[in-house]
Amino acid sequence: MIEKPESQDPNFFPRTTTELFITWILAMMAFKLLGYLSFLPYSGEWLPLLQSGLLIFFPLVLFTLQGRNFKIFELKLKELQYSLKIFLLLSLAIFPLLHLLNHFFQSLAFGHHYQGASLASLPEFFFYHLLAVALPEEVFFRGYFQ
């Protein structure tokens, strides 16, 4: 017979599940409301950044109100160096292959030659996706949901 593990707080799991569900619903409602602002000039530029900010904002507010610790990143230099090495090795292994497969897919499926972004726009592209995609996803889905 498998025994239920003892928990310090018997209401932890349902409270956390309910909290996650409510937070996710609030975030999706906020995204929908922001979608109604798409008629404004230049909204295509700032709305995605605002939505990314909300993915960071919701967990920070909840953790602050509840007095909980929001430590999701290890800030030790040795661990950072290891993580960066793994990231660079995986990037060098995966991205050229994806680029090549995308080239062949677009050539075969759509009949035209794939042209990637210019090297001059690569730093801007990298920082935009780091701040608008990677960081909010890490904070909301990995740091908060998990």
C-alpha cells in the first residue's frame, strides 16, 4: 500500500492549483483586453512587449502579496558559465540544422528560395527575443507554474 506523503500544509496542492488556474485566466483575459487596443497606431510594436511584461508582472505581484520567495535563477558564476556553455553548444548544433531544414522545406513546399535575416539585424533580433520571449516564458511558466 502506498502511503500519502505528509505535507506541512494540507491545503497546499488545491490552493496552488486554484491559484495557478486563476492567474492563468487573469493573464489570458488581460491579453484579450490588450488585443482590443490593436487599432491604436504602432500597437503592433508595443502590444507584444506589454503582454510579455504581464507574464513577468502577474507572478511577481502574487509572490509579493503572499510574502513568498521568488528565486528562480541561480546567480552563481560557475553555474552561469556552465549554462552558457551548454546553451552555445546546443545552439551551434541545432540552429544550423534548423536553418538548413527550413531552407529545404520552403524550397520544396512553397517553391521559393528561403532568405534569412541579415547579419546586421541579428543582435536586435537576439535581444528582442531574449527580453520579449525567453525571459517572460522562463519567469511565468518555468519559475511560477512549475
